[in-house]
Amino acid sequence: MPVRNAAKSLTRALTVASLSFALLVPAGSAFADAGFRQWVSNFRATAVQSGVSGRVYDAAFRGITDIDPVVLEKARYQPEFTAPAWDYFDNRVHDESVAIGRQMARKWKPWLDRIEQRFGVDRHVLLAIWSMESNYGKILERQDVMRNVVRSLATLGYADSKRSKFARTQLIAALKILQTGDIDESHLTGSWAGAMGHTQFIPTSYQAYAVDMDGNGRRDIWNSIPDALGTAANLLKKNGWQSGRTWGYEVALPPGRKFPAGSLSIDKWQSLGVTRASGKPFRNGSEQAVLKLPGGREGPAFLVIKNFSVIKRYNNADKYAFAVGLLADQIAGYGELVQDWNRPFTKLSFEERQELQKRLSEHGYYSGKFDGKIGEGSKAAIMAFQAQAGLTQDGHPSMEVLKWLRGR
């Protein structure tokens, strides 16, 4: 995720994290480290009572003598997501994520064939989840993102009162993963909160759903793409995925009519004037569906069915499930939305968004990566440029702003 533009913002974030931690323990890092080491020593008995061998525990904590301050920073600096729908989807469902998804579909076809046959889960949904969770594995290559899972969870278990119970449960699960031999201490890496591998499973979910798809004797979601995708498919299957069915349909609504909030059969929705936006017929009129408008009445409308709810077992958010479904459909070649998101500006392609970031950087407004993802750093840079150019300071990654930058 792009950081805020300029070093002042990074300093501010680090200061927030430092002050927050200062409220937890008396001043002095030596005291904090001593307290953490004592916690690690005391937690050993809890882990052993839960079935973790003392040898595994000691090996896992060898060299871990202090908390991970980056974990606390990220845990305490989590602004509420209030951006409009188009902002969320533009950063996740775009021409680059679709193109790479199709490349991966060709590259991993033999394994996807096997996974689809075994679990009955649509391969394009699995590819979309892979994209959403780790950008097709690219996140795993970033040292600034990947953390030592044992240290991260121990940090949260010791220093974060809100997540302490969760972190301790996950820490024991992580230690049991080491005990099975699926991965060793040096390669047990994950996000700041302990999500692991290409498809980002927390340790307890790994225990519940991980599979050895490639048959090498280890369930390795960090290095084996078949294992990672097979594990994601297993989660969806065990949570009720309906093979051969879609997640939902983009629909067109008759103007001026109000609709019920609950679940109705698709035949009933049709009787109320709801049709597929593509003009094609629905596949199963007796299927139960719910009407959802993630971007409001002016944006695209959808009838979602059972598989939409199953996707939410991966991440319990409507926007996440919509992004997975829409990206999967585009990877599969079904085309883009008929009714696009209601943006107050002209949309840029992925390459144009990268160009926007590059030009902002050339003019001294932006210092992040040219990744085409418009996060807080990119928005702040756009607003700084708009202020200097005498434009409305909305921070939107628009063609209008790009044209102004091209003219400089």
C-alpha cells in the first residue's frame, strides 16, 4: 500500500505508534524488552499445555528478544475505510489484474484442472482471490510487508489488548504448524496480523483448510501455488460452495421502483421488473437471490446468490466479495460492467494511473511506488498538485489531472 507523500507523514505515523506503545509500558525500551521476554518465557507453559513441544517453542523464539514495532504501528494506525465504492474496486479490478490473472490461468492450467475437479470451485474465483490477497504472490517478495509470524503474533499477544486473545490463539496455531514440519521457522512469514502465504490464511484457518495439493508431503502455501490455490478451494468448498453456479448477476432496475431488502427467487425478481444488464436470461429462476447496490442507486446493481455469501467466509465484507466476483468474471472473459461505477471524473487505465504517479513524482509531489494503486499517498500528492494548479482539491485520479500534468 502506498505510504503518505513526504517524510513528515511517515514520521507522524511512527510517532503515533510510539506514543501508543508508551501508554502500555513505562518509559524505556529496556523495560519493554524485558517485559516482552518475560511474557515469552511465561507463555511457554501455555503453549506446551496446548500441545506444542518445548523444543519447537524454543526454536521458534530463538533470536526473538523484542517486540516488532512495525506490527504495533500497523495495528494502531488503521483508519476507517470511508472511500466510495469506485475507489475500492478501481484499485483491485483493473486491466492489469485481469491480464495477469489470464496469464496465471494458462501457466497453472494443469493444476487448476485438478483443483477444480477435486473441489468443484471455479478456477477464476481462485485466481481472483490470489490477486486480492497477495497480488499473485508479489506481496510475498516485499521485505517491508512480510513479517516473522511468531514475532508478530507474540507482539500482539503481549502489547495489544484488543487483539491479545486472538493473537495468542493464532500464535499457538502457528507453533503447531511448525511442529508438523510443513514450514520451518525461517520461512514462517506473513502480514503484520499473521495472515500467511499466497492466499493469506491465518494460522487457525490454515489448520482447518490447508491441503497438500502437489503431494510432496507438506502443506506449503508460501512456496507451492497448487497448495495455496487448493487450500483456498478447500475453504470455499467446506463453507458451501455450489459447483457450476455463479456468485451473482449484474442487473438493470426499472426506474422509480422500490424493492424489498430480503431474499426472493430470481423469478420473483423478474416479476418486479429486474432483468440481467447484459440482456441474457438468468440461469435458474428458482434460485434465491438478494438485491445489492454497492455504489448506490446510480451505480451498478446486482442480484447475488449463495456463492457470494461463501466468498464472504474468506473476508466478511460485501466489497471484498464483489471485487472477487467481478475480477473472476473478467479473467474468465465475461467482460466489464454494463453500468460502470458512478465516478465524478473520467477513469484512467492501470497504465495511466502509473503514469499519473510517475508525473507527480517528477514534479516533486509523490514519493511512493508507481504501482497504479491510488492510496492515501497518491491522493495527497494529487491534492497538492491541484492546490498548486488552482484546481478543485478532490484527490481524484482523473484524466483531467493527468492531462494537466502532461502539459507541464
